[in-house]
Amino acid sequence: QVQLVESGGGLVQAGGSLRLSCAASGGTFSTYALHWLRQAPGKEREFVGSANREIYYGDSVKGRFTISRDNARNTVYLQMNSLKPEDTAVYYCAAGPLSSGRVRIYDTWGQGTQVTVSS
């Protein structure tokens, strides 16, 4: 069973950048799809992006956020640029089986990391 630990969150001014990391242990990292989601207070969890058989993003972050994965380090990254106050949320990493199309299965979750963007 894979375990996930996120890091890299913090406080940043609008227009700034942060890079989140999600380190995995257990399982075979290269066989997992890795996903990023976020949840702001009082709001539903929102899809951010996936590193699955392809990499793709939610509409609200497309063009600003970039996902990359390093299978040698068992880590997936979320580079966040041009941050906005509405990006403030707890960001979660999730893992599941690789899948085709845009099907996403979230089997395992990390504990989350807080990102706060000040205006």
C-alpha cells in the first residue's frame, strides 16, 4: 500500500510561486497515477491535475500550474505560478491505478498541505 506525504505549502503573495511535493513510499511508484486536488474552507474538493497516462489539469489552474513526476525519487511535484487568492486551499495528493482517458480513482490520500495566497 502506497503512503503519501505532501510538503511545500506556505504563505505567498498573489502573483508568486510555490512548488508542492508529494513523496510516496511503499508500492511501485511508476505504476500509480498521481493526482492533485484542493479544498478551500466551505467549498467542495476540487480537481487540480493528474499525472496519469497523460498529464492534464483542471480549468481553474490550466496554464498556471504544472505537474511533473520523478519516478526515480518516488515524488510528484506541483509547480504553481501566478498564484491568486482563490488558490488558497489545502492541497492533497492522491494515488490510484493508472487509467486511460480521464477516469480517476483515488485509493490513497496524503495528509494535505496548506497553501495561502495573500492579496
